[in-house]
Amino acid sequence: MDSTLLALRAFNRFYTRFSGALDARFLGSDLSLVEARLLYEIATRDQPLAVELQQILGLDAGYASRLLRKLEGKGWIRRGRGEDARRRPIALTEAGRAAFADLDQRQRAVLEHHLARLGGTDRRVLRTALDTARCLLSAESAAGYSVRTFDTGDMGLIAARQAILYRESHGWAMPMEVLLCDVTARFLRDYRPGRDQCWVAESGGAMAGSIFVVDAGDNVAQLRLLYVEPWARGMGIGGDLVNRCVTFARATGYATLRLWTHSVLESARRIYAGAGFAIVSTEVHHSFGQPEQGEIWELSLTA
């Protein structure tokens, strides 16, 4: 059986126990987990409709209706006017807000207890892992991304991810990893503010891609190590990162922006062409253990 499937099933078993999903009384209340989740959605949304709650939680219409009737019977929600029961806006009553506040406080206390043993570094690792898992298993990454300049620890992550991705996609193993580690280490060692830069894209708190621009001498800037995580592709990250390099190099006063890529990297080549780069030379090399056609692309920044 696929090892990823086994790992996901093992995590599901762990998390249903961790979250209390199997408890008849969630966090000691008289609500099940799904009822508590329904209360949360009503409390954190602006008078949602029953049909919206049903879709958000993926519930059967009849089941959702029974759950709402239970909350209404407790005096925790009230319905406004509408064409039918599923189209009437729903809001918490004062009693409902009190019940939600109590449940929310219990949830926070439980989670704070679990997190108490984790230091700052471990908490960051946990956040990144959770955000990455959510992005990989859902379409939430399509909600957007942000871009920042590099920070402590980014170089190791960038080199590791690209080494893994290139090995999986093209079989470029140790020689590529050596190159990646060399480029990222030299970037830190030789970094000159205002002449070099690295940008990191993030989505859902997880690294989604990165790019570098460095001084190559003779008033030439070099674009290096563009990559976008597979789960984040189609969001426009690659084009955004390349455009940031172009804008930076032009504003810095470089005359030319140059890059080295390979004919097999079709997606990257399309981004470069779209940004105005053109191929100026090609050469077959064996640096990665097999023949590959390398390409030098340039963009004039003075035209």
C-alpha cells in the first residue's frame, strides 16, 4: 500500500483522538463536534444562511436542518425573515453568544495545554507543517500568496526543496544539490544590500517559491534559482517573482539581466519569454550526470 496513504490514515486516527472528534460530548459540553463546529460558523459569520452553512460544512440538507433546530430549541440562535427556512439569515442570541464564548475558551485552554511544551522554534515548525498539509490537501492555496525578502533559515530550505524537486522531476541528484548549496551559501557570504536580493513567496504560511538576483559583474545582474512548489503553481507566483527581479535590477542600475536555464524546464522558459528575456546562447553539458542543453537568456534593461 502507498506509504503516503498509510501516513495520512495514521494521522487521521491520531487527530480524531487529539481533537475529540469521537467524543459524544465535545470538550465536556452537551454538543457533538459537528454541532460545536456549526455553532462556530454561525458565531464567526455575518448572519449566514442555512444553505451556506450546509455547503461550508459539507452536510446533508436534512442533517443540517436537524442540527439547526436543536440549536434553535436551546435558544442559542434566531432566524430572520426569508423565502424559506434555508434562506433565512441566522444569528446567535445572547444565550448563544455566551455558549459559544464558553466553548471557545475551553478549546483555547486545551490547545494551549498541548502547545505549552513547545518552544518558539517548534511552534514555527508546527505552523509551517500544518499550513503545508492544508495547502497540499485542499484548494486553499488558490486564495492567494504573499512575497517577502529572505530571512534567517531560508537558504537551507530553498536548497533542500529544489534539490528534492529536481531529483524527482529530472533525476538531477547530488551534482544539483551541490550547486544549490553553493549558490545559496555564496549569496549569504557575498550579499550586498542594494545590489543583491532574494524573495520568498508564501501561501497559507508555507514557502511556495523563491528567486534570487545577484551581481554578476560588468553591470550585469543574474537571476538565479527560480522555483515554485508544485501545489502552488497556477497562482502566478513564478511571473511575479521574475518581475520583481526585473524591477529591482532596473532600479539598481544594471544594464543587463542574465539567467541560465535548461531547455527541459518549459514552464520557467515560458515565464522568462513572457518577461522579455531572449536566448543568446546554448550549450550541452553533463554537469548533472546526463546530457542537458543549457541556455543563457538575457534581458536588456537600458532599452
